[in-house]
Amino acid sequence: MISVQLRPDERIDMLYRDEVQIIQSQQVFSFSLDAVLLAHFANLRNGGRGTLVDLGTGNGAIPLFMAHKVTGQIIGVEIQARLAEMAQRSVAMNELTEKIEIINSDMRNIFDYLKPGSVENVVSNPPYFEATEKSHKNPNQYYAIARHEIKADLNLVTYTAKKLLKSGGHFFMVHRPDRLFEILDALRANNLIPKRIQFVYPKVGREANVVLIEAIKNGRLTGAQVLPPIITHNEDDTYRDEVWAIYEGRSNG
């Protein structure tokens, strides 16, 4: 690891047996468990060869968590300059600048950097909530953009993934189960055929609050799998062992 300059509101967190360090800020952005689960869930096409793109990379959590699974190049796209700069410093701190590139740009402009149909895998932890006049948005602009569809919505994310991917390329996304039918419609509208779905539950006996989805561009309509559920917390609000195993890199994926 190399040292980097931190701002007053920033800290360094460690994951994967302290092998991954990431710059976080409660005032700007901190990754959630959803990002860790998505990085673990993604079963990459061609063993991680070729290019992987993370749409809406935030502070670069998913590229950092997936670096060990990728033998090719990882490109993270982030519209917010402060978050992209945090991600770039985290990449440098982990000595991964040759593998991971962070682009500060609207995802609509990604084709200034990459040719359509050139990417093996796309991942995304997009904003979950619609940005309507009635929706209660966080007064912090960084969190509002990360959580609400202000700069990018479900249709843009799925369309961009479709346009980036080669035929047969894989798209992995984490989202909210209450928007499942919208998600499936958006995927199908962009020739992204759902193949694996996994629901995540906060506790035993509770409703799912996260869904993980893998889709294949121009895939066949048959062969879909619904995987066993993940339950994240014990009754005392501590993480279950299976979740700690994912966090610490002891679980396959």
C-alpha cells in the first residue's frame, strides 16, 4: 500500500483480510453492504478476462472489491467529481492503477472512451429511488444523487449496459425488490435476459430488502435460476457468519 492525502472528513476502511483499503466519508459517501454483496455475486464471463465496467462507481468500492476476480481492465464511471477523485486515490493507495481506471463522467459519455459492444461484463449499484416531486430526497447532494434517480435512472443504466456489452456479455446489478417488475421490464427491453436472481433478507422472517440479478445480453429465455437466499443479520443486529465471510474474502465468489 502507498500513502495518500486524506481530507479532514475522510477515513480509511479495510476489507478482505485488510488487503483492500478504501477512502470513505460520512459527509460525502460510504459504500453499503449492497456493494460487497454485488461484488461477491458477480460470476464473471470468461473468468474475468476482457473489460469490466462499473456504472456509477461512487468511491470505487466495487472495482476495488472485484480486482482479485478480474484479469483484464476495470473501468469505473462516476458523475460526481468528489466521489471519482476519492475513488482514484483509493485505487492509487491499493497500487491498482494499471488495472482500474476511474472516469469522472456522465455514463451517457462512456462511449467517448469505449466502443459499443466491446465489454465482457458490466456491474452497477444504481440509485434505487425514483426522483419525483413527492419523494423525500437527502438534503446532502452527494447522497441524493447516489440514492435517487436524479442523474441516472433504471432505463439509462440498463440501456448503457446493453450498448456496452458484447453479445453474450453479462450484466450484474443490485437493486430493491419492490421495483423488481420494473427491473425485469427494463432488462428485457434492452435484450438483457435475466439468468440468476438472489434475494437478500435483513433477518429471518423479514421481507427481502435487496435483490441481486445477473442478465445476459441476447441470452435465451430459458435457464433462469433463483438462488438460495442470503440473510444478513442475526437477531441482535450483528452480521451473520456468512456475511462476515463475504466481507473478509473467506467466501468463494
